[in-house]
Amino acid sequence: MDIKTAEKFMEKLVKAGKEFGFEECEAAFASENSMSIDILNGEVSSYENSATSSLSFRGLKNGQMGYCSSNILEESSIDFLLRSAMENCEVLNDEDPQFIYCDENNKNLYFSQVTDAYSKNTYKSFSELGLNLEKAILALDSRIDAVDFLTVACSTGPYLIINSKGLHSYRDSDGISIVASARATDEDGSVKSGDHYWIGKDIDNFDIDAFLAKFGEKLLGKMGAKSCKSDNYSVVFKAEAFQQFFMAFFSNFMATPMQRGLSLLADREGETIASSVFTLKEEPMYEKALTKIPFDDEGVLTTAKAIIDKGVFATALYNLKSANKAGRPSSGNGFRGGSNVGELPTNLIVEPGDYTFEGLLEEAGNGIILSDLSGLHAGVNAISGDFSLLCEGYLIENGKKGRPVEQITVAGNFYDVIKSIKSVGNDIINVPSGEGEFFTPSVLVSSLAISGDEE
């Protein structure tokens, strides 16, 4: 369904919702056009070109918010949506006030960021790029056995919200991703695997040489890896590993988990929780971000803010419901997960330091680089902050990158780690995360327990 047809349907649905007995109501429409190809053994192994759309409705009645969603936008769907949402209201018993919102000064919100470059995304351009990339990866080294996974994908789509208070908000986005994974056989017969990714908005900006250099480092750098002795080490988290690690615990910075007793950061805004060299900001309209977000899914304008400011916990992330419970305004982080509205971050930025990656190694002296973490679900207690994770990386010897290490475990507590950040690098990467991206450099942590077996 095109956006104009969807808009007319939503207006009719919202009007019918008021007539049905809802005090306030809201409709949200999301549509996505996507294309992807997979490359395997010198051929395009799969090709998908799809268009999907869905509509969700929520209505307020007697203090309860009922929800329903459908991917069928027809006249007959209106009665189903309204009745299902009303049934939700009748069985729910949420004591906290719920909100359908509209800022009188910002009723019509519009932000489009789809570019002309999206038209370059064709089957021909994707297949040529993918096949050339697979050949180039295999040519990196004779020890590379196969490229097990290589996909080139793109998507674009609008997101429209209309409610009975007069809100009419529209935003859209587009993007491209390239992901590849390969395996190689070491001299001792052990198999190593490595992967790399690229995200962007213009396929012409893809730098195959830079991609191959990073890919080769991440795969071939593992050759000859073995364990190390158990000890407490100075640890440099490479940027990707730090992003994975930090986001495993990020729910602790959201207001709803705090109010439900699921975060140790509840009521600690204004306290020092991290090292003074560590600052984490949220910048929804960050200039370098591929996706910019001027307003959230509740119609609240987003704002730039520090979440951790030089070690001090500056603010949690709030939506309208959790903000009202805390007696404060929403931080503009109300985003939908299905029909329900929770909190999510937009673009997160770890403020870079003055150190290059090599400078962090010199600062560490001796220790371990952590480049890959696994077990981020089973090995993490998001509430307590405790973790025990399998990992891979490299020794740091006399301030230099040493031999690769594997079959080791890193263990500790998230809150102790962020307090022990000694230095922050300037080698920033960006990874899709939440509603936007996570921009982070590598960081040096003074001490972490590493378990291994030197023999």
C-alpha cells in the first residue's frame, strides 16, 4: 500500500476509534521495500525483492491502553482492530497513566532522508559487487577455504503516525549493508573464521580495498592462535568488542527497567558510575550518522544529551509513560516494539580520547587485546552486571600487538569495567544499534580477569 492510501485509511481508523468509544487513539503505519542477494561458490545463491507493510493501532479507555496490529489494510480490518484493542483495555490493569500525545506547537512533523543514491541499488550492481568481493576474499590468502556467507542488502521505507490529538508525523530512511564471513585452515589443521561488514547509503562509497584489508586482518590475524595463562591483565577492548559488550548491558540505562527493579542504576542519576575519562552521549541528529531521528514514535522531539558525562550518570532514557512516573519530561526515546512503546536509544557516541589504537597498546604495556566476544546472552546477567564470556584477541607485549590468543574467558562486572576505563582511543567505528548507530573507539581497562590454559 502506498503512503497516501495508508494515510487515508489511518485517518478513517482514528476517527472510527473515537466513535467506537476510545478516549484517544493512534495509528502507526510502517512500510519497507528491500532487496538482498547472497553469494556462494561463485554464484548468486539467492535473490529476494520484497515489499512489506503493517499497521498498528492503540487506544486509551479508562486509563488502559489497548493494542492491536495487522498487515491487512482493508475496510474489514477496522472493526477487527478496534474490537481487539478494546478487549485489551478490558483485561489490562496497568496502574501507571498511559498517553496519546501531541505537542500543540509541533503537530505536523516531517523528516525525509531518502537519497537519490538509492536508485543505484539494482540486482546487477549488487551481483557484480558481491561476486567480485567473494573472488577478492578468496585471493587474499591460499589458506582461505571458502566464503561461507556473503550478502548485499538494501532497504527503504516510510513510517507514519496519526492520532486523535492532531499528531501527523512522517519520517523515512534508507541504507545498504554488506556482510561477509569466511573460514581458513591453520597450519595445525584448526579452522579459523572471520567476518566483516560495511554500512552506507551510496553503493559507490563502498571501498573494496579497505574492506579486504580489515577482513584479512580479522581472519588471517587469528592464525597460530593459542591460549594464555590465567591472570589479571590490562585489557584493550577493540571498538567492535566494546560496542557488543556495552550494549549487552544498555537496558540498565532505560527508565522502564529501572522502575521495574531490573536495573542497579535506579535513582542514581547524578552519581559517579564510570571513569572520569568516559563520556557517552546521545545525538539523534548526529552529522555522521546514516540515520537521523528528529522525533520519537510518540511525537516528542529528540534532543542531544549526555547519558554518562565524565563518569557521572547524567540521565536515563524516558518515554512519556516512564517520564510521567518519574515526574519529569520525556527524553524523546519512546519507540515502538510492535504496537507497544518502550525506550530505545538513537545515535550513541562514546566521546573519543587522544590515543590512537597503537597509543592504547603503549599505555597498556603488557596485557590482552579483546577483539571478539561470544556468549553475550548466556554469559551475561544484565541486571547484576556480572559476565563470563568466551573471547579471542591478541597479547600486548611491550606496548605492541603480539601473538593471537583464543580459548580464553574474560569475567568480571560491567559496572567495575566502566569504572576501570583508563584511556579512550580515537579509532571510532559505527555499528547499527537501537534506532540508530553506536559510534565508539577502543578503550583501555586497567585490569580484568582472564582465564586460559597456557599449555
